[in-house]
Amino acid sequence: MEEKEVITFGLALELTGEEALEYLNNREMTLGGYTQHITMFSPAEEGVESFPVLVYVATASSGYWLGPAPAHQIAEQVVTSTGPSGHNVEYVLRLAEWVHETLPEVVDDHLFDIETHVRLKVKERKLCMKTLMGEKEVVVPSPEAVRREASGGGRRDTFASHTDCSHCGLRCVKL
């Protein structure tokens, strides 16, 4: 059987300092169940030589591994999963956005199908996209609320009062 050349589009980042590599190895291999491989990266720019890069590859040994699964099943796992680095919805949607904007000529059916199913599941469940995307909505108090708070007439015995955070914006959560 003839081996087909596969092209994967992406971005190569240079790590500096041993701490960065230790952090990635812990996050991707120890916690994530990925394996580490070296492969060649070929920049799209003419005249730029290929160079070796480190990549992390998902394996069946990971508890998060779905294996070959349909887009709707992968999206289900994405919508219900989060970790110390953020929500998986954010990862998938930002990856898809990057491909749409940076590589408009690339059509990644697999990624775009997952993106569509993730967006549908978020909408069906009435989840707050700003929260999932790690965005903080800043709420600016009205001048009246500021005057009331300054005069001591603001609400007492509230979370905002006890934490001195009456002016802070909070992330929205719709359950």
C-alpha cells in the first residue's frame, strides 16, 4: 500500500527556558496522556528551511482518548470538559477561528464539523459563551450606584460588600 503524504497546518513556537518545556511535558504527557515526538516543520514562506519541532500526540492510553469518533460525540466531550488551562470549548473554537482567519484557503472538514457541533451544543444548553471563552464582562456601575455606595447607603451583607468588589464584573453562568 502506498503511503500518502499528509499535510498538517499549524504554527511553530519557540520555547525559551527549561521551565516552559517542563510545564508542557507535565500538562501534555503526565496529565494529558500524550506522547512526545520530533518531526519536521516546513514553513509556508518561500526560502525558509524546514526545521525539527516537538509535537504532542494523543494516545489510547489517555483516559480522555475517544479514538475515531463522530464529530457530535467529540463535541459532547468538548462541551462537558474543562481543565486548569481553561474550557475545552475555548480551545476548539479558538483553533477553528485561527484556521479560518490565518489559513482561509484550508478546509479542515474534521475541525469545522466539530466546531459546528460544539456551537450547537452550547446554544442548545444555553451555556454562556463568554464564560466558556474565558472572557470577563466588565460591569460599570451607574453614577447613582456609586453615590449610594460612597454614602454608605449601598447594600450590606452581600458578597460584593464583604469582598469590596461591588464594582467588579463577574463572569456569567447560565445553568
